[in-house]
Amino acid sequence: MSEALRDWVTNVETSHYCLGSTMGPHPYPMLVRDFQRVIGDETAAQLMAIEGRLPDIAIACVGGGSNALGLLNRFIGEPVGAPGRGRGGGGGDRDRRHAAALLGGTPGILHGSRSYMLQDADGQVIEAVSISAGSTTRASGRSLQR
């Protein structure tokens, strides 16, 4: 993602940024949210067809955030319990070898937007650690930080 944004801002006349993540500058996180909402809509439709009700709680794993926001956005305003979000725990919080930017991160600027991110005291990005390849992003989109 860093390289894509670097190219975009360097070559604005000949390139365009498009990434399937909830991070980055407006309006891209909103576009991803709206396109990925099919996940939440399908979840709600299947549960209504089988159980005749919406879920008690919706939980999603957060990497770049597209699938999580697609699921959770559907249930905003519904009588569903607080949405759950999870990130890769890696080696745990003690040695800061994890991917839990929402719990173990601090506010910073990454990929053109302010969000909680994994960084050191000088603001340098810290490598995210997770056994899941899709969960090694160093930050989470602002939409998932509520």
C-alpha cells in the first residue's frame, strides 16, 4: 500500500490510487465500505432466512478492514450487540510483536490518514506480526476505530 500511494502522489497525471482497504485518504475508505457491504447484507439475509432474526453480535477480524467494515456497517443502527473487532495477536503485547493497532497502537499518520497505528516513540512504523498474511497491516482505517 505504501508503494501504491507513493506512486500515486508522485505521478498524479498518469496514475490513480485504488486499493481494497479501509485505509488511506477520502473517499476511498467510503467506497470500500459501500462495495464490501454486500458481506453484511448477505449475512443478514442468510440469518433471517434460517433463524428469522438478526445476529446477537457481529464479530470480524480486521486486517486492512474491508471485510470487517463490510460486515459491521450493515448492522449499524440495528438492535445488535456492540460490534466486535479483532486483530492478530502475534507474539503478544509485552514484546510489541503483534498486529493489534486498535489496542496496542498510538495515533499517527499512515497512508494519508490519521489512525491508530503501530509505531515507536519517534513515529517510525513498527512491523506488524501475525500468522495471517492479510492481518499484517500496521494500522486500521478510521471507520473501524469507533
